[in-house]
Amino acid sequence: MNYSFQFGEILANGDLLLRGLKLTVLLFVLAFSGALMCSLFIGLARGSSRRLPNLIATAYIELFRNTPVLVQLIWFYYALPALSGWQPTAFTAAALGLFLNTSAYCAEIWRAGLQSLPAGQWEAGRAIGMSEWQLLRRVVVPQALARMVPAFTNRGVELAKMTSIASTITVQELMYEAKMLSTQTFLPLETFTVVAVIYFVLIYPGTLAAYALERRLNSKGA
Amino acid sequence: MQYVWDFRPVWLNFGVLLEGLVNTLKLSGFSIGLGLVIGLVLALGRLAPTRFLSLPATVIIEFYRNTPPLVHFFWYFYGLPILTGISLSPFAAAAAALSVQSGAFFAEVFRGGIISVERGQWEAGRAIGMGHAQLMRRVILPQAFRRMIPPLMERSFELVKTTSLAATLTYGELVYKAMVLATQTYRPMEIYSTVAVMFFTVLFLASLGMRAVEHRLARRTAR
């Protein structure tokens, strides 16, 4: 196995990978920022004692957590145009699928975070006449947020890895460009090695941040 | 716009989907088994007292945990043969990628379980003259194993979902069979919906089973 690596040709096509990388980052930012916000409401519904919101939120969360992302993305790509008559681009379908998937996981983080607060906090807020929304914004979320940040960071890492699956529905992000490049250059070994390293450099800081945040939280709690 | 659902193509070809599901479970079972072995080796390596072992194990674990599985699928299928001269079948490439990738996650579960064993246990073992390997085998692992069961099962469910990526290597698991059927019957909606329901049923039942196991474990430790 005297194989001589030819990384030069891959690096010469760096602009192609860079273009894919931009779309990967865009997918991540759209899906993650959307999911962080919307999942609060799903998490509230999931923790609610009222029957109907609880049922809908539970069904939504379980459905998305118990099916593969690949199936979800393909489903949105084909199902949306058939059901609504609106033909989304591959990018829109992928962003929507990743957003809904991440929302389901983040909703569980919100629920656990909100439930971790002592009931006295809720009661005290209500006692001084705060509305539910005021209570959430001023009392509950600021306190719960710190405990949830490591979990959200881990979710962000998972999402960043998931964006690569968008390539299967022809979104021209990093993984898609890598496949193109590997068939053009006949250098799959070098291409996928370089792309794996790019993903690692992109994602590892997130994991390190999650470690650090967890450690800080544990030392503060002790 | 009214979409007219027609599930007939699904029922007529349900045997094909079932065959895909069997292949999904085959790939999952094989990769979980091999992944657990790789995971244990990596965890013991990371915890080994010498840097000679702990550094490479740490690098492998962190690398595989922080890169998308899809890249590894392609690397093992298209890249590895160039390096080794042996070309892998789609099943072998998918199983190898999944086993190593999940092994990295399993390793962290093993490591977490091992370091959660109280320090007194380690000290007691050393005090009666046990070596590192003996201590691990006779004292630490048997105690740590019970705590690892729930996270190991959760990780295995993740693996089952990840097997769907083997469709991109044309391995005939459930999603690949669905892709073929969808182009043959022009009924992607019905077919992919059915596939989603099939995955959901398997994974939801499995997670209910996991909750039952967790419950029993919790009761036993409480006693």
C-alpha cells in the first residue's frame, strides 16, 4: 500500500469547499436560532397540565425523536409540495426539517430546565400579580437558562453534524461539494479526509465550550 | 390543493419494505455489537495510566464524536479501499463506519460509568495488591456496568437511526428500499410516510422497553 496522497489538488479546489461551507453555516444558523426560540413554547406545552397542548407537544416530540433525520428531510422535500402545493427549494426543505427536528430535542431541554426551578419561584411571581408571560421573561427563563446552556450547546453540535445529511436532497452544502469534488478529481480518500477535518475544526470548539460550561456549572453548584 | 392518497403501491410492495427493515436491524445489531467492543477498548485506552495509550484513544474518540457520520460512511466506502487495496461491500463499509463512530460514543459512556465508581473501591483493590487490569475486571467494571445500561441503550437507538445513512452507499436497508420503490411507483409520499411509521414503531417500542428496564434498575438499587 504505497499510496501517495495528493492533497494539493483538493486544496486547489478550496473555493468549491468554501462555497459549500457557507451554505452549511447558513443552514445551521437558520435551524438553530429558529429552534431555540420555538422550542420554548413546545417545551411549555409539553410541561403543561392541560390535556390538549400536552398531547400535541408530546406527539410532535416523540415523532421527531423516533425517526431518522434522513427520512424527515426526504419527507419534507416530497410531502410539502404534494400537501400544500408549495414547492420549496431543497435548501428550504432541509432548513425546515432540521429546524423542526432540533426544536423537538430542544423542547425537552426547556421542559427539564423549567421544571428544575423550585415551585416557589412560580408561586412568588404569581403572588405579586405577574402575568404568565412576565413570569417567564423576568423570573423563570433567566434562572433556568444557565442550567440549560450546556445541553443546548450539545444540541448545536448534533445539528452541525446533521446538516451534512442535507446533501442527500441536493442542498449544495459542504458534504455535497465534497461528493462532487471526489468524483471530479478521482481522489475520494483525500477529499473526505479534508472534509472530515473541516467539520472537526468547525464543531470541536462547540464541544469544548460545552465541557467548560458544564464544569463551571458544577463548580458553582457545589 | 387536494392530494389523493393511494396506499395500494405500499401494501403491494410491503414485503420489500419488510426486507429493508430486516436489513436495517441486521446492520444495527452487528454495529452495536462491534461498537460496544470498540467502545470498551477505547474507554480503557483513554483511562490507561500511560499517555502512550490514552492520547491515541482520546484523539479517536474526539474526532469521531465531532464529525458527521455521513462523512465516515463515504470515507470507509470510497477512501479506505484506496489505502488498503481491499474494497468493502456497502454493508461492510456501513458497519465499519457505524461501529467506530458509535464506539467513540459508547467509549464515553463506559468512561463515565467507570469514573463514577467510588474512590474507596479503587483504593481497596490497590490495597490488597491488585494490578490495574485486575482491578478493572474484578471490581470496577462489574459495578459500573449497571449504571451504563440506560445510556448505552439510548446510544443504540441513535445508531439505529443513523443506519439510514447506509442508503447513500446503496445498502438495501429500509430507506434505500423506499427510495427504489418511490421511483418505481411514483408514490414517494405514501412510501416515505410508511417508512417513518415503521421506524417510529420500532424505536418507540424500544424506548418503552428501555423505560421499563430503567425502572427495574432504579428499584433494585433503591433496595
